[in-house]
Amino acid sequence: MTVSTLLDACARAFAMVSLADGSLSPAEEHRFARFCAGDVSLKQLTGADVRTAWKQALKDVQASPSFGAPLVTIRMEITSAEDKATVMRAAQAALVADSKLEPQENTAIRTLAEALELDPDQF
């Protein structure tokens, strides 16, 4: 797995959860950057790489209201247990990125876990 593919998947997952409540806070982009800087699998990336991945993920997710295309892409690209765990950590970080928890965000987390063939009750 290349780091850029993992970054793209994490960005899509974070964007899906962030946009699940119908709005996007500037704090969510900042929180994604902080997540990447602190995650062992992603911290070697540059800020420019992270910003580019975030902007593309937003376009991808906003173009697919049901999140179908981004979910399929994540499922096809992320196959190892380690990478699945990183993607789920990114999605979970998005839950609290805007300082509020919405039911739609929990649904997005469960949907992502199912797409990755993980037990949604673990998240």
C-alpha cells in the first residue's frame, strides 16, 4: 500500500463523516491535518500532500451524495488490517472534529466499517 493511497482513503473517510451532518466546519479540515501529522502511518507526509488529498476527497464525497463511489474506492484500495485500522481512526477523528456529535456521523462510521468488512459495533 502506498502512503498516498492510504492518505486518499483516510481523507475520503474523514470527509464522509464530516459531511454526513450536511455541513462542513473549517475546524474539520484543521483536525484532519492534525490527525495526519500525529498518525504513525501518515506523519511523514507534507502539509501540501494532506491539503491536496483533503480537497480532492471533498470533491469526491460531495459528488456522491450517498457516499457510494468513495466507499467503493476505499473498499477496493484498503485491504490490509493495518490500513483498515488507520482509515477507521481517521473516520473516528472526524466524529468530534467540529465539537458536536450527530447521529448521521455515527451512521457514516458504521457504513464505512461495513464497507471495510469490519464489525460496525466495534466503532
